[in-house]
Amino acid sequence: MAPPPGPVTRPGPVHPGYGPPLALLAAPSHRLYARLVDFGVLIALVLVVLWAGLTLAGDDGGARGANALWALWCALGYLLLYDPLAHWLFGGRTLGKWLFGVRVVRLHDGGPVGLFTALGREWFYLFGSLFTGLVAGAGFLIAAWCLWDTPFKQGLHDKVMGTVVIRSRPAAGG
């Protein structure tokens, strides 16, 4: 596993002799594509757990209801823990982030995110999106904030938890 990239700074000048920036910020499109892959993984996991819970119950109505409730709790657990555990255990990467070459790091030093930072980041994203979506119809703003944020292209969940999403490998073709 490669060491952390170091502090995240603004991209520097592109003139020869100045050197590259310490870390390059991830493109919003890569963040979106990674999120879509991770959402697909979550949906698949939830469907498998729900199917297993309902199938194992057989025809017994009481057991079927209990298994469905158990499966629902497992699905909720996946939803709340998939991203944070992946970020904590796999160097800021989920499956989607790994596929698109991006990862989450601490803003102040570029190091890996800890468990509580990862939990706070994801839960702010989930509950903030749910709340603003229900109240103002604007749940997408939590993540979309990175489209106009300067200088680090952070979503609101990144700002709150002091994280930033960077490229973990060079972009294709460049």
C-alpha cells in the first residue's frame, strides 16, 4: 500500500520547473461515477439480504415477517456502514472510488481517514441529504457543493469532516 500523498494543496502552476502539486483533486465526474457504482453495490447487497431473509422463512408467516425485519435491519446496516468501513479499511476507497481512481483523505495532512471521520462524513451525507431533500427538495446539494467549492472542490460532508477527495492514480490519457 502506498504511503499517504501528503498535504493537499491548491494545484500549482503548470510551468516546467515548479513541480507538480502534492495531490490532485478528483474531478466531480469521477466522484459521481464512483458514487453510482457504490450505490449499485449497496442495492445489490440489500436485495440479496432481503431475498435471503424472505426465502429462508419458507411459508411460515410469523417467521417470514421476523426474517423480513431482520433483513431490513441488515440492509440498513449496509447502508450506514458500507462507505465508512470501506474508507477506513481500504485507504479512503470504496469499490467505486477504486474503479475510478479516487480516494478520500484528511484535508490537513493528506493522511487516511479514521473510522469516526469516515462515519461522520457518510452520516452527514446520508442524513443531510435526507433532511434537505425532505424539507427543501435539495438533497443533492450536499454532494453537489463540490461543483462550485474553491479551492478544494469539497462537498458539504467533506467540509464538515475536514476531508477531500483526490485522485489516487493519474487520469486516463494524462
